[in-house]
Amino acid sequence: MTEYSFWISITILIYIYFGYPALLQILSGFTTPQSFSNKDLPSVTVIIPAYNEIEFITATIKNKLSQNYPRNLLEIIVVSDESGDGTDDAVREITRTDSRVQLLVQKPRQGKTAGLNLAMTKAKGSIIVFSDANSLYSDDAIIELVRCFDDQSVGYVTGKMVYISTDGSLVGDGCSAYMKYENWIRSKETMTGSVVGVDGGIDAVRKDLYVPMRADQLPDFVQPLHIVTQKSRVVYCEKALVKEHALEDSTSEFKMRTRVSLRALWAIWDMRHLFNPLKYGFFSLQLLSHKLLRYLSFLPLIVCFLTNLLLIPDSPLYILTSFLQVFFYTSPILVKLNPKLRKPLGFMSYFILLHLAAAFAFAQFLSGKKIVTWKPRNG
């Protein structure tokens, strides 16, 4: 029984991280990439939710105003979640010289999701772009997002996020490798149907498909799932680039990943009707493989490690696999002792952080905990 459990857990992990991507690779080979034009550009509203973002908000707004997009077709709404650090004054200063910028103040504080719902009631654009308060877009990011809507089957588009680190920290290195892996999967999911999971810093949706959400729901996850429910597609646009700084320390990264994982688990629960393959076809398998199994993969990891320890006396093979696992799980300690190992071991350390966060979030999910507000860049 112990040996069966060991190999079953390994099989599950192989499917999650290699089998599902391999399936996408095979299926994507039967599709042809689409090309789009720039004709008949629609009106666009960029919504920027902000809470105490005085350090970034001015640069973010100016970044959006300088986009290569027709001036008369672009507006920006900043929804401040009762900021108390001067964010509102900084936005008002810009509104005095540019009528395309509008400030909404949400009182009392209700969180990002409620802020998006509020801003949507004021948005005039037929395409809505969601930006974080510290997201800096490439010059053509918005027009690249918009071009994807030439395909009438597309209801939601997500761009490519690149994390930058000011000091080459471990979290930055590991996060960058993880995002490369995620972006590759998203590119293949786009070719086979819909993307499962997006980056909240650079997304766009058709305004008429937007569905108001509860304040405790994760907009970056729930809104795209609503789009799929409406029989439209969610796609990934590699040419729409956004840069954000990775969190500077592993503690903040862990808190952020725990928060995102917890809200994602609740989103999966709220949208569990999408697991019906008779109604949603291949997307049901995508949601299961890319999200649910991924968030729960800490369980087969635990089983694999514990059963391996019990199997050590049975074969030299299990001695080797146990050694490899111990090396893998001690990689953060090795990096701490020798910073030169940061580059080769950074991904392993970040992998461990992600799964610890998922395990902690799952425990919170079982306890019924929900999150509505938080402090940006503190997790």
C-alpha cells in the first residue's frame, strides 16, 4: 500500500506539472494563430484601483496617458479605496490638467473588488482595461489588448506580466521563472480554448460581459470564469507587456501568495458549475488541471515524501529519491547559507514557497476564512 501511494502521488504530480502542459502542446498543434488589425478601434476605459499608492500612482497614470492609443478614445478612472496617504490629492492634481482622468473615492473602505464594481458604473469605454496601481505598460500594451477583441469569440484578454527585482533577490528570480512557465501554459491554453487564470495588472474585458462580483471574490479569477460561463473566450496576449516589481522579501511574497490562493479556492468553489464537462467541455479539464489540482498539489507532495521515507529500506532507488527530495526541500536553507546558489536553486525555493502558501490557504479555506481588504506590497 505504501509503495502504491508513493507512485500514485508521483503520477499525479507528473500530470499536473508535465502531463497537462504536454496535452496542451499536442492539442495546440492542430490550431493556427490568428492575426488582427487596428481598424475601428473602440473606446477604452482604464480602471486603476488604489489604496495608499502615493509612491506609484502618478507614474502609473502618466504611463497610461502616454499609450499609443487615440487620445479621444481613452479615459482613466482611479478608484481610491479610502486612501489616507495623499493618493487622492496626487490624482486630483492630474485631473486638473487632463480631463481624461477621473477620481472616484470609495468610502468606507471595501476592497479592490467593490472598487471595480463602482468604477464600472462610471466607465464609458466599450472595452475595460484593469491595471494595478504600480503597473507600467509597454507603449503598445493597450492597443495589443484591444486588437484581440477583433475575434468576436473573445470576451476577456490578459497580457504578459514581467516581474523585475531591484536587487536580484531570490523571490525575484524564482518568481520570474515561475511566470515564464505560466505564460507558456497560457499561450497554449489560448490556442486550445480559454486561459485559466490571469494577471490582474493587465487585463481587458468587453464592458457588456462584465458581471458585478461580491467584495470577497478574487476579480482576476472570478471575472474570467464569468466570461467562460457566458460562452466567450479568455485569451493571452504576449505582446501586451506590463512590468511590476516583485515583492522584496519572501515573507511578503508568502503572504501575497497565501491571500491569492485562499481567494482562488473560494472562486473555484463559487464557480464549481464549470466542472461540468457536458456543458463546458475541455475547459472543465483545464480548470481541474491548471487550478484545482495545482492548488492542492501540496497533498501528493506530502504523501510522496512521507511514503518515500518508509520505503528507504526496500530498495536503493528509494534511497536516491529520498535524497533528491531532501535536497529539494532544503534548497531555501542552502541558498541562505550560500547566496551564490540563488540562481540555480531560485526556482526550487519559489516552488516550495508557493506550495506552503497553498497549504496554509487551504487550511484557512476549510476554516471558512475570507479576505476582502489587504495592504499592497505587504502581502
